[in-house]
Amino acid sequence: VEADSSVGEQALALGAESCCDLSMQESAQGFRLVARLARAQGALKPGDEVVRVLLADAKRPARSGGGATVPLRTFVEERGEADIIIDAGCPLIDAIHAWAAGTKRGRRLLFRTENAEYFLSVKARLAARGWRVEDFEAAGRAARRTLPVLVYEPSTEDTVNSIESLLSAGVVDPAAACALLDRTSGVDELRQLAARLPSDVSARLPAGQVAAVCSPAIY
């Protein structure tokens, strides 16, 4: 039995629990309900077991009313709420890490986003891999032109628009810019964008296209 407590189609799969497909309580109760129904209806043969698989951000903090926090993985394991935990955030962070490392610009990265929670999530997860993530808006002109720049806005259209503005104005290096997308349609939009950028900008795009990490394609 699998329960999805990730954030669905949102990029990063690292959002707040209020954004999740299922809360931890809903997941645990669902597991128990399905197991009871399976036994009551005779669906389980002798020796069969119900294996509970939880898809969630394993590093997401579970908070108590008193303010204490514990990683979701620890919370689930202590209470035996699932048998297998699949960290929903890892594949997306792996893709971001692979792109950033591929730029060969050191181990600093600038993140342009208005979402404080996503910024902190990426910063913490990449820090565990030896990267330093900094706020794009707080960076100087030289850093913006030389460091890898990841862009994520509230919608795919906003992200594509921001990328176009930054590239057209020469604010970032086309060879080191990446769009973090919520929808696969954004990949097509970026392909069209490459065709309308100034020739000196498009010539520096990797493989002739703006780099992108697309969460629906990954998940």
C-alpha cells in the first residue's frame, strides 16, 4: 500500500505539509483502514503481509505544539507508521546538483525565487552535498555573471519570463542558467525562447537550449 505525502506537481517536492497530497495522519490512518479491509474481505492469504510505502519529503520537520522539531523520517520510524520511506525530494535535488556540477563553476549557486521555504529547502539539501546556495537578489553583478543561477517563480510562465529577462539583459551567463519548472509545457516554452533570444545569447546556450529541471518529467 502506498501513500503519497509529497507536494504533488509542485517543484522541489519540498513544500509545507499543508501542500501535501496527504498529511502524515491521513497516510497512517489510510494504511490501517486498507489493512483492515483487506483482512475483513479475505484478500490476504496465509503468510501475506501489508507493506506500507510512504512517499514524502523525509527531511521535512514534524513540529510539536511546543515548538520542537524532528525529521519526518525519524517521526515515522519511531512510531512504526510505514515500512518503507521513499524520499520524494532526492530525485529533484539530484537533478539540480547534476546541472550545477556540470557548469564547472565551483560549489556556489545563486537561487532566484520568491519562495522562502523552497530557498531554504534547496539550501539545506545542497549544503549536505558541499554546496553553498546564496540569494540571487543579494549577489553582486560579478557573481550573477559567473556563478550558476537557478530560477524558480510561482508559476512556469513566470519562471520562463524571468529567465528571458535575465538572459536578454545580460544579467546572467546563458551557459550557467537553469529554470526549475512545475510543468512539462515549460520545456517547450524554453525551446521557443531560445529561438527568439539575441544571437550572441543563444550561441552560449548549452546544446542550443536553456537548461531546465522539470519536476513532472522526473516524477
